[in-house]
Amino acid sequence: MEFSEFQVPTRVVAGRGLSTSIDIELQREGLTRGLLLTDAGVRPLADRVRRAAGSRVVGVYDAITPNSSVEQVEEAARLARELEADFLLAVGGGSVLDTAKAAALVFTEGGRLLDHQGVNVLARPLLPVAAVPTTAGTGSEVSIYAVVRDENTGTKVSFISEHLAPALAVLDPVLTLGLPPGLTAATGLDALTHALEAFLSVKAGPLSDALALAAARTVLRELPRAVVDGSNLEARWRMLTASCLAGMAFSWAMVGCVHAMAHACGGLREVPHGLANAILLPHGLEYNRPAAGDRFGILGEWMGADPVEAVRSLAERIALPTRLREVGVEEADLAALAELAMLDGSIYANPREATAEEIEAVLRAAL
Ligand SMILES: [Fe+2]
């Protein structure tokens, strides 16, 4: 038996409308002075959560953008210090949650964000983060990763430590009801990519496997329902759960070449993360097929079809783009994207040892 490691440092609470009683959960964690982090798009939802948190929120920072930047992280940390915050309350999608986690790092450790790159470089607990996802896909509410865009180099920078896992995750499907079909589809494919890459990873273990398989099957079944009818609370609920399960799975099992390429596309061309994954997933899976052993067969049983076919037909049903050129990537970008992907931490857990030429070929197939 191979060595494997698994831990979920986050307390997860889940329920319909739960964010309206978040005060009780914050109290249980002993959190009293929070800076609320959000983006302008979800500000109305964040304001609802803020009202529920009452006097426990003492400030708001809502300037976070998709593919959030180092500058935003450092600005949020500075504001939290000014306010003498004892926690960060993150209400939003993956960028908001990752910004909060990275800001907690800067708040506690000091210095510049980029001083702290690397795996497991953090030795002590950080400022606690309470994460309230408003999309179902990133899994950031439980993951030990934070990914931020360095605007100076046009690259995505990853931070990995169990100390980055939020202290509390509040899963409330009501907050995802208003997510438009396109975003629902793209973020849902991010969750599916986490599940499938975690299952195929060289770091997969028995516990991450169970979570990944459950998440993959749920996304296949529930995502089309959530896309077609955004007000379907049951489908929203199951997608939020699947996203969380996939987040737990890939926290320790890691992801693979699809994420390495998606990070490159997000860094260089600011392609939204979910869309990049959605486009690249069937191509990355096909590339990994020869190295997957019996794992493709197991996935096929769980997904009810060959994994590549299952992913393609899902993407078609929910009308996602299937070509990188549809999201702003050009042929002239491919070599640079392959180079960036080879430098991305996710590539190390990929089941097939990749070369830059092979990754460029995968990107070309997806162009
Ligand atoms: Fe992802």
C-alpha cells in the first residue's frame, strides 16, 4: 500500500438559508471582529450575510476581481490590520475565497505575499477565515490552496498549506440560486475537474478517491439540472455539496495537467478558471489515458460512460465553449502556455510525466 495523507482542517456547516444565522457559527469559532471580503457582483448577497453577522463585521473590502491579484490580497491584509480584525469573512466565488486565504497569510506572516510561495512553508495557524461560497465549483472553502494572479508576470501563483484551509465553511445553496447558467456551468466543470484529476493523481489515496468519485457522479447528474433551472434548490444543494467534496479530495490528492494548463490560460490571457478547465478537461483526460491503468475503467463505471465521452456530452448539454480560441487564446500563445504549465505545481501530480512538447500538443488540440 502506498503512503497517503488526508485531513480536513475546516469545520463545515451546511443547510438551506444557513448564512442568515451565520452569527451563531462565528460565535462558536470565537470570531468577533471581521473584515468582509467580496466582489462588486455579489455585493448584495454579501450584504445579506453581513447583516446576519451583525456587529461581528467591522469593515468591507469589495474590490476583488476574477483572477484576483497580489495587489488586492495585500490591500485586504492591510485593511484587516488597520481594523484590528480577528477574522476574514469571505463571501463570493473562488477568487474572493482565495484572496481571503492569501490575505490571512500576509496578515499573520507579514512581508509581501510573493515572499511566501511554495509548499508547506507556513509553520503556524493564520488569521481565521470564514468562507461562504456563492458558486459551486472551486472547493476553496475547504481546500489548502490559494491561487492568485501576479500581474507583473502574468502568471498564477499557488500557495499550499493546511494552514490556508478556512476555519469555517458555511454552505448555503440559497446563495447560489441567482448564479447565471453560463457561470453555473463553468464553475460546475471546475468541480468535476477537481474530482477527476484528484482521482487520477499520483497522490490519490483511498479517502480522496471516495470523495472524488461521489463528487464526479453528483456533478454529472445535477449540473444540467442546475443550469437549466437555476431556481432548482435541490440541484443547487447537491452541486454545492459535490464542489465541497471535490475540494476535500484535491486538497490532498492534488490536481494535474488540466489545472496546470488552466492556470497558464488564466495567468496569460485571464481566461476564467472554470471555462479553461471545461475546455481542457477532455483533452487532458485523453492525454492521461495511457497512464491511468484501471482508473479509467473505475471512473467509467461511476460515470456511466467512458470518462472522456461523459465529459464531452455534459459540456455539450450545458452549452459550454469547447475551443480555447473562443475564450481569447491564440495559436501564438501555445508555446508560452505550455512553458507556464510545466512550471505550475499541479503538473507534478499528473499521472503521465509530461513534456512541454506534449502539453503544447494537448493545448493545440483544444485550440
Ligand atoms: Fe480548479
